[in-house]
Amino acid sequence: MTHESTAVGLASAYSNATTASGDWWRDAVIYQVYVRSFADSDGDGIGDLRGVRSRLPHLARLGVDAVWLTPFYVSPQADGGYDVADYRAVDPLFGDLADADELVRAAHGLGLRIIVDVVPNHTSEQHPWFRAALAGEPGARERYLFRPGRGADGGLPPNDWESVFGGPAWTRVADGEWYLHLFAPEQPDLDWTHPEVRTEFDSVLRFWLDLGVDGFRVDVAHGMVKADGLPDIGRGAQATLIGTEPLPFFDQDGVHEIHRSWRRLLDSYEGQRIGVAEAWAPSSERLALYVRPDELHQAFNFRFLNCPWDAPAMRTVIDESLAATTSVGAPTTWVLSNHDVVRHVTRYGGGAQGLSRARAAAMLMLALPGSAYLYQGEELGLPEVTALPPESRQDPAFRRVRRPQLPVPVPASPNPVPDPRPAPEATGRARPEAEAEAGAGAGLAPGTQAAPQAPQSPRPEAGTGAGPQARAGCRAKPGYGAGAVPDPQTAPEADGRARPEAATAGRPQATLHITPPAADLTRPEAEAGAGPQARAGCRAEPGYGAGAVPDPQTAPEADGQDGLRDGCRVPVPWAGAEPPYGFGPAGSWLPQPPEWAGLSVAAQTGDPHSTLELYRAALELRRALPGLGAPEAGGPADPRGMRWLPAPDGVLLFTRPGFACTLNTRPDPVELPAPGRPVLSSAPVETDGRTVRLPPDSCTWWTP
């Protein structure tokens, strides 16, 4: 007989509602929403919180347990919102605090938890603290990492550190000092040895916990503490070392004291609020330190994401990951794609082969002990969009420019820049506990909390009717007067980079048959030396030589990310025969390929062979099967219940209580004794009950 690839309408004793008891996060499936690309409610071409709320039923039907939202805070959008100017306000691009409050309540009503991003390593250059630092307010620079330069006139950066986005990690201001930014120059790093920084972020976390969020994904959780003395590294292409070698600006032991303090804060709230580390560490053992019992609850397993399509390599990563997290009593957190890496359909080779491997890899991930994260659109089998027009790109690394010296702005008045924690009456934003009192007079149901409109973002064009492209980041930044800083989103490519046209020349249109990029996961050797940017398309550059300090005006730009992350951020197709495929009433901030009509949610719903129905069936079975499911179904995920069985070369076979999983990574079918009755497969499986013929690049789930 041939077992079809999916099973629709599987019976399950468990609902989509997550349990009120037990450690829900230990085996939760959490869905990442990149807010600006998920759903647009107002027709400006940019996704927003109301759009997310309108699509929550899709996520509930999919069967996930929680939703992680990327930053929606007030921001100049130099790096997709990861440059935060106000941590307690919603950027008008995405709505207001009332929309955030309503989204949390709507999600909870569907049995979904909400996790939001917190960005503690750096702020926006438009944050009041940094504006105060540039304005010369006494003590303001101590919150950041300002240092004198090297050389006779201080004209060289304080050390040889490089930005993850390429180029030096230092920018000089007009009075001669330099400030550190491990990412874009618009993202100055905070100094976490300053007590005000710690106090401020405790307050920020409490603000959103009081609003009802269920936890935080901690951006750059490995980066807040730098090695004493900020020592040189002595080589270039430092972005390629992240996650493979010790670095003085990442994964320092001091970050763990911060996470321990946050765990105490999270534990002080009811409802099991969690912390999730985005942490790159040189080994599984170092990563496991972030999820010790008194630290964060989860840490993304990027080694699994980076693993090539190779059975022995996958088994090694799985074994080492489970061993490391089990040693500290934590679950492993699996992930295949996110908003910073090439989508795994394309990473695994693209075209029909890449899609087959991506479907199989997803089933493998969902069968493993622990928690899993899904990136929006992966349930549709979306490929990377590799042919975006240069003018639509927003990734700050794409048009990294050499900024001139930052002039020190003259304050508008002799008064100090105000604290970024204004009193509610100063901004019109009530704290959540005060909002309930206002609800009755605002036409809301009893008990509903209404959050007033957030203050307008400090951008001159806000509300001026700028089109989607302008609002998406191609904007004039607030000027500093004479010598205004150019916007890297709109500045011409006169900085020595290759022309944007050359970056995409000759690339095929994005379809299910994309030619894989040079760096993919289809070859075992691709894993060697792979840092976080290796899978995002970055290029390694020659080093500067031992102890050499790169010239900030001539150092190569391509020593970090290559700026092509927009390809995984193209808005989700929901329905229809042409763009924007139901994304919103008008266009989309990044263009969607015409071939995506057949990949929309509507097109795939009800098709038993579609990727969407495969994910739905897998998540339903994950809840129903005692060896896989939620706490009621079989207890917290426990790797001790997983056992590898002998299998042919290129095949993985493991069992868990009442369950077996086979993965065939070979390009040809493989026959072996049937480990049970097939209940779900990523491709049709031929079996007579005694033997099975596994299709190439496929995964199958079995029960006795």
C-alpha cells in the first residue's frame, strides 16, 4: 500500500489551548511573527498589530502554542525595529498600545501565549539617552561605550572590533570620542556595568509583563557584557567567527548574572512567564549555560539550523544538543528558519528538492524532544526571494555607508534631556493598572484595559502620507543641523560597495525552483566554520593581520552580513491570484513574487499534499501521541526516552515512547523493515506492513 503524504482531520484528544499547569514551554511550538511582513490592516503596505490580531485564527488552527512578535516599539527603523527609541510605546507604523493590549487579550482568548522581543544590547541613536550623550549632558555617555581613539590624534578606532553588519564597530563623534556599535552605527551599544541600564530594563520588562505578555525573546542575549579592557581580536571577518570561536564582545560570563536577575523577575509573575535567549555560543555546552535552572527557559539551537543535509552530521548535532541541555535540566529548543537567515527551502538546495528536504526537516524537528520554533511562512513552504530590486531592500548591511563624523547637536534648551521613563501624565500613556479605570468610559467591555494612543514617533515625516517605501525605512532621519548624518537606507552606493544591481544580477526569479546560493546546507563541508552569517549569505574576507587596526575609511564592507536578509522577510501570501495576496488592502513593502499565488494559505488549505496541511497534521499528532505531545499526553519532553536504532547509511531512525521516526537524507529510495504503522509522511510511503520503501529526502512518523 501507499501511505499518502498527509492526514487531514486527525482525531486528537487535546485542544489548541495550552495547559494552565506544567512547564508549558518545555515542549511548546512557538510561531515567529515578523510584524511588518505578516498582515497589513490599514493599507500602508506594512504589517501591523491589528493585522496580526486578524490572523490569529490561522495560528490557532495551525496548532501552535505561542506567538513571538518581533519589535513593534517606537524606532527610526534603521534595522527593522531592532533600534529602539522608546521601549514602552508602539511605533505608529504598527499601531498603538491599545492595539498591543487587544492583541494579547485576543491571543489568550484563543489559547495562544504572546512573547515579545526585548533589545538590551543597544538602543537607537534616537533614544533620549544617546541624544543626551551626544548633547554633552554630564554622565550620559557612561550609559554607553564611549572611548578615546588610538593614534597620535585619536583618529583610529579604540580597537579592531568589527560590526556584524560589516566595517568597524566604532563611529567617531565630532569631539573626537568613539562609540561602540556591534551592529549598525544607528545602534549604539549600552554599557551594562552602569546601574541605570539594569534598572531601566527591569522597568521595561515589568511594563510589558503588567500588560500581560507571557515572556521575552532576548535579542543578542550573549552580547551585553564585553571583556575587560575591550581587547583586540587580531583578525578580520569577525562576523564569521560568531558561534564558532570565543570573542571578547560575545558570550562573556558576565551575561549570566543579568539573566539570573531576569529569571527572578519573571518568576515573580504568575502564569509561567519565560525568557528565550538568542545566543550564539562556541559549543553546545556554552549554550546550555543560558538555560540553567536559575537563568532563561529556552535558547535557540542554531547548530541545528546550520547543520547540513547529512544524516551523520544531524545525529551528532542532535546528540550533543540533547546531552548539553539535559545536563542542566533544560529542554532543547529547535529552529530551522528565522528573520535573519535564508529560508530553509532554499538553504537545502531550492526547487522541488529543497522543498522536499524542508518538509522532512520540519517533521524531524517536531519529532525531537524539546520545544520548536516556526518562522512565519515556513508552513507554506516559502522559498527565499533572491531577486528583490535594490531600491526595495531595507537591510542595513545592504547599503552600509561610511558615515562622517557625528556632529554633536546643540540642545534646544539648556535643560537636560529628559529621562526616557516619563510619568504617565507627561505622555498620555497610562500604566496598565490605570487603564482599567479608563475602560468604562471608553466604550469598552467591563474589565477590558484600554491603552491610549502612543505618542508619535520622533520622525518629521510621521503622519505625512509617505508611501509604503518611505515608511518602510527609506526615510529622512531627524537632522543634526549642518552636516546631517546620511541615512544608510537611501544613501548612494558611493562607499566602495559593489553596485546593488551587481548583487542581484543573474539571479533567477524566486519560485519553488530557486538555484541555491553559494553557501547552502546541502553539503557536509558547508558546516565547517559556519557562524550565524555563513547561512545568511555572508562572505569571509581576508584578515587584517595580527594586531593590525583596520582603517575605518578603507576597510572592506563585506566582512559581515552581506545585507540580503530581506529575502526571508517578504510578506506572507494569504489568498488571491496576484500580489499582495491578501496581505493588506494595498501593496507590500517588499514585492511578492508572482509565483506565490499557489503557495498562499487559501490555495493550500484542504489540499492533503500541501505543506500547510502537513504542518497542521504534524502539530495535531504532536499533541495527540503520548510520546510527543503536551504535558498531559506524556509528561515533559525527556531525551532519555529517545533511542537511536540501526539504519542504512543516510537514514536516521529513532524511537520515543509509542513512536518512531525515520529520515531518509539520500537522493534515492531506501528499503528497511517497517518500524510500525505509518501515521504521517512528508512524501508517499510504500509499505506492505513488513518492509517499507522510504522516498528520497523524506521523513515518516510511525506508531506500533
